[in-house]
Amino acid sequence: MPKEKKSPANADERVMAGQCAPAQHPRDARMHARLRLEWIEAGSLAENPLNWRRHSPEQLHSIRELLDDPEIGWAGVCLYNERTRRLIDGHARKSVVDPATVVPVLIGDWSEEAERKILATLDPVGAMAAGDAAAYEALIKSVEADGLWVRDLLQQTMRDLDAAAVAEDAPADGEDANGSVPAQPNMECQPFEHYDYIMLLFRNDQDFQAACEKLGIQRVAITYPGGTQKIGLGRVIDGPKAVRLLEERSALKGGAQ
């Protein structure tokens, strides 16, 4: 059994525990009795050899930033099977904290067969939920994310939702009802126009996000004929404007020295 360190409950927690008592139905009572929340040293939680989730360095950095955020901290729990004495969920959160850190753990009692079923379905069931790009954009506009990794997580999620929405609305092979690929409005050069380009290549989202901030690149919404709206990150900016912004920042940096 992992090392348990109980944290004293305050008055509000004791009241809430009384208000959230298990249902009186015998079956419900048995189910609730099988689950309990404890604070346990992270290093004493054995990982599950059947865990199939693989976490990227970016994801682990994001988790670490959120755990360190004094306004968020542990907004979730690890899931531990008392019968098999190993984790079912929370491997990533466990891995980014010091082994001596006391973490919240939801402890249950399941057979090995039930444990395998939970492992196989816990994330896929959550992934079945469809994302609303507009609702998510409204949400993240009200979120202040100071950490670079968390900002990158929000932006990447927004980009994934945008891509999913475009793929869902797009006709097969990008063709319209007549079988032809429609031109994007306002993108074709006029007879008197000519554009020269400079392309910047970013190999990670952190550098890309930093460049967007320096050059003032923001999210934009474009409404196409017929009412279809696409929300994305405006990656094309006026060249002289970019040069001017870089010169201003260089001057400010030189003045600070």
C-alpha cells in the first residue's frame, strides 16, 4: 500500500462531505464505499505496466506549469487500484512532481480484468466528445495564461478544433457542387498587384508563438459568401509593418542597455 499522508479537512470540507453523502440505495452505497480520496506520496504509487499513453515533452511541460499555478494546482486526481496496487490514471502528473510530493489519489478496488477495461476506455471515451471551436475560442479569450507551455497548449487545441471544423464542412476532395475547386475570396492577385514573400520556418510552437507576439499576429475571423466562417491565426502580415515593429523593438532593447 502506498504511503498515505492525510491532510486535515477544514470546516467547509467537512460540511461538503456531509452534504455529498452517498445515496441510500444499497448498491449505490457499496459503489461509494469502494472509492475514497487520499493524499499519498507520488513516489509510492506504482505505475501500470499496461499503460498505453505516451506523453510528449510539451505535454509534460504544460502539466508542470498548471500544477505550479497557485490558482490551479491539482484540479484532478490520480486513479489507483488498491487490489492490484498500481495506477490506472495519472502517470504523467506523477512523473512531473518530486517523489516526496503528496498528491490527491482516488482509490478504488477493481479486478485485473476491470482495470484493463478502464485503461482501454478512460481516454477514448473522453475523446469521443466533439469540440465547438467558437465556444472554445470564447473560453480561452477569458483565460489569462502566463506560462508559454500553457499558451501553446491553448493555441494548439484551437488549431485542432479549427482544422476539424474545416474538414467537417469541406466537400469531398475540396470540390464544390459542380466538381471544381473554388478560389478563396480576396486571395487572387489583381492585374496591378505583385507580391514578394519571405518565409520563416519555426520548428516548434514555442518559437512560433513568440514570433506571433513580437509581430502582433492575432487570431482573425473570415466570413465567406454564404455565411461560412473560418477562425484561424493570421499568418500573413504587411512586410513594412513587420520591419517597423522589429526596428521599434530593437531600438527599445538598445535604449534599455
